Amino acid sequence: MRALLLAALLSANPPSTPAQAQKLAAQRAWEDLYLAWSSVDPKGYTPPQRRTIAASLLKGCEALAGDDAVMAFSLGERAALFEETASGLRCLARTALATDQRGAAEDALRHGLERFPKEGHFGLELGRLLLEDKDPRRALEVLNKVPPRSPEAAKARTLIQKARSESAEESEARAQARAIERRFNGETDDKGSVQPASASSGLSYESGVGADGMRTRSNSRFVVKYFNNARDFGQRAEYEGRIVAALDEAHAHTRQVLGEARENPVDVILYTREEFRTHQGAALARAVAGLYSEGAIRINDAAELTQQTKATLVHEYVHAVVDDLIRAEQGGQHVPVWLNEGLAEYIEWRYLGSDKPPYALATRLRAAAQAGQLPRLSDMSGQALITQRDPSLAYGTSAIAVRELLGEGGPARLLELIREVGQGTSFEQALRQRYGRSVSELEKAVKAALSRR
């Protein structure tokens, strides 16, 4: 109760001095500390102040790492935002792994390797993760960056030998794959490169190269496109295989939750970080993991197919499903942005193993609900949620609203609502017809659901 009261007070009077962070850390009031600084902008403080706040948050990360990894990760994540230190990135990576956030762990270790090259820990642990991901070539690259005189050097040398052995096996497998490809195709071009595979049917994929120079792989559900990036055949085959498996998983998961999936094929364009920045702009590249626009799913940093990247595929695929439902009904209108995003967000939560938001977000949502500061659904109908004052709260609130609707009639009724809007009925009218409530009444239900402990 004390933490919730504190959250309500802080939402009206946000902390202004690092001394408050030090005081909460000294009291080991870790939840209060997180609530106090969960939405504070580090840019409002001087470097020395940010350093003090980061140190207080880091104390919580280290104190809770063994007992409450979820809260520890949340504190570590905020600490890194205020100041990236070697100890902070180590704690962030450790707690990310403990909470099954492998992508976040790899990101923390990469930042550590870049910022603190003399610290052998980052190269060693990142190399270990890459070996677990069956990526010996990149593991070798980072393991060789471990300083030879660092305490981690001996362990790194052992892993280097393992990576070399696995890399040799991988090269042999690729050579065999090339030979198999040539036998299937029957010929190669003048430069000895492999020709595109022959046409396929059903759910098997057809590979080729588009007029724009992008690799393509397509079937009746997806048209995958990406730039070659100097990949050889073995690399392309392995990469395409992982992407195809992830897309099929997104399709199957969405059908399982909603009872339906998209009928028409959808373009899926995969970008590296640099490519996404070039094509979509630096601001968007920093803000989103992917988006659905102009009839295509566009994924940021697909070169790293982490669990979070696959969750993003699920999220954006849901947008493609909604778009298909609306376009199937000619002359209709779009559903409110909060419903579209909330449905995608909720199904992403389900993909990640829960029908609830992550712990840190759940804590913020509960505090905002009890303080009467949740974003209003009526204010999130026509603009992208990323432009809201607090995008995380906007997405979370929208997903909880969708969860409320799904709890009253399941996915079939919600899909009927979307189709009805697609046929031209106003959303407010369709909501009353299908659920017997207004948007404002749904907002009250969301607040009540989040206010409950």
C-alpha cells in the first residue's frame, strides 16, 4: 500500500533530486525506488546527478539479482539509462538472462564490449551466448576481443577452441549444402552461383531475387524480402530457414489465440539496424522494433533473430490480420488505433507466455490507474501510440482494454466487431451493439482491472 501511495504522490510531484534516490536505496526500498524513477527522463539531470541516480538503482539490481530477478532487471535497465557503467551492464545482462530475455542480455553485453573493451567479462559472456546460439563465427570474433591478460582470458581461450571446431563443422555443412543445391538445380550461372529454386506449391517456399536486388522467399502466406548482405548460400539457407520458421510460428500462434489468421499473403521486409535507419529514418529506428505500413511488415534488426524479434513478428502480423479483415469489407473504416495496437500487444504477451504485461510495466500501470493517470482510450483513437506522452503506458492500457473485451465473448465477438467497423459502422455504435457498453465505460473497466492488486 505504501508503494502505491508513493506512486500516486510522485506522479503529481516527480522526484527532483538524486538525494531521494540515495535515501530510498539506503532504506533498501527497491520497489519504491523503481516506482519513483521508472518514468523520469535522464536528460533533465546533469552528468554527476545521473551518476548518483544510476548508482542507487544499480544497488537495487545487485541486491535483488538472486531473489527477484524481474525487479532487479527493471532497476538495472533504468540504471543503464541514467549511466552505462561496466558493473551496471553486467548486472543488466545477468538479470536479463535470469528472466529469459536473451535479446536484452546480448544487447547489454554488446554495449559493454563497445564501451569497456578492457573488461574481459563482456567478450567472454557474449561469446558464450553466441556459441549457445550455434553462431561460432561471430563467437570467435568477440572472444578474440577478450584482453589476453584479463582474468577471463583462460576461459576465453577454451571457448575459442570450441568455436573454431564448430566453425569448421559449419563450413563443411555449407559445402555439402551447396553441392545439394547444385544437384537439385542441375546447373549454375557463369559465375558459379546458384540459380533460384524452381517454383513450388502449397506451403513450401520459392526462393529467388527480386528486381530491386532483394532476396525473396514466398509461399501462400508470406513474401519474405531482405538484402543479401554478402551472405553465401549456406548462410542464406540457414537465415531463410529461421525466418520462415518464425513466420509460420507467428501465423500458428495468431490462429490459436484468435481462431483466425490472414487469408492473403503479406510482404515481410527484414532490415538490419543500418538498413532500417536508412529506409525508415533514424528517429523511428531508435523507437520501434518493427512496424506494419503500406501493406508490409517491416522488422528492425532482423539480422539478430532473438526471441524479442520473433515476438515483434507476431505483433506486426496481427496488424496485417486486422488490415486484411478491414480491407475484405469494402467501403469500411479503420478500427481505433488503441484497439489495433492493443490486440497486437496482447497477442505478443501471449506469445511470450503470459496474458499480463511484464512486471515492470504492470507496476507502472497499476500505479497510474490508482493515481487516475491512465491514458484515455478516447484520446488514442487516431494517432500512433508511439507519439503518446508515455508510449509504454499507452500500449499497456490498450492491451488491457482488449483483454477485457476478449473476456466477454472471446475472440469471435471481437472479430465480429472489427468486421462490422470494416463494413462502415462507427466504432462506438459497434461497441454498444456487440458489448453493450461505451468507450468511457470500457475505460472505467480497465481502470478497475488495473487497480486491483
